[in-house]
Amino acid sequence: MDYRDFTKRQQAFNGFVRYRREIIDSADRGEFVETFTEVCTKALEGDCVAQDCVAYFFNKGFEDLLVPNFEYYMSWQILAGANGNEFALEKLQFFFNVALDAIIYDEELLKQAIRRKNITKENAIMVISNLICEGIVDELKLNPKDLILIKNKPSTYTPEKNRIFVSAMERCLPRVVEFLVS
């Protein structure tokens, strides 16, 4: 477990907007599938901005071409965060709230993390969020190659579906804390 170099928020946001625009414009030309597949290929290759954009389309769906799918959305969003996308991490902050509170508001733990790791008060939330994403990826064995086998089936949010991600976060939290203080 280690946090990665980050794709800064503004750079990630600008890239996200560019990918999203390309996909939407391609739909107007009847080329949605081809363009979405190209962005998915970039996501599969580890492009954290493409991963965030793929997450967006699984969250929202797109016309009659792609239905919303909560599990794909969360999986891609978490992968983008694990790969250091600050914009994706920012979008996950509400989801991480309880886990972040357990670390950030534990003054002794935070003090040790700052002393032992390359963490500052300014970047602590991003670094810890990134580590949580990495832990969830490990817990759920999220693999982009599995997620790229897209099944266009609707799946909306339910507490039971979200519980899978929350449970993974709860299971990885002790490893995140151990890493921060080691």
C-alpha cells in the first residue's frame, strides 16, 4: 500500500470534461459505441481520468445507449481514486466520510502519519482517500479487465449494493491506519 502521484484536481477535471464532450459529441454523429469503447480502453490501460469519465457514464447512463449501473459506477470511481485522480477522490468524499473522520479527527494518529509519511495537513484528506481506494480495490479484487466486459444492464443504488463497498472500506481501514503509522 502506498499513495501514488496525484493527477491534480484541475488537470483531472479538464481531462474529464474533454472526454465527456468527445463521447457526447460522438453520439450526435452516431459513433457513441466507438468513442465510449476508446475511452474504456484508456481506462483499462490505467488512465485515471478516463476511469473517472467511464464512472460518470455508468452513474448517469446515456440516452438509450448505456443504462446506469451502480456497481460499475462505484468500481470505476474507486479505481480512478486509487490511481490518484484528485477530482475522483473529491467526488468520493461523502462516501469516505466516516472512515476519514476516524483518521483525521484522531489527533495522535494524524500526528504520527504526518511525522512518518509524506503527508501534510493540506494533503491528508487526498492521501488518506487514495489509500482507502487502494484498500477497497484490494478487498474487492477490482480489476479493470473484469469491468470492461460491460453488460448493459440497469442497476440503481440500493443500500445493499452500497454495503459491499462500505464493508470493503471497513475491512481495509485497519491496514490504512497501520500504513500511516508504520
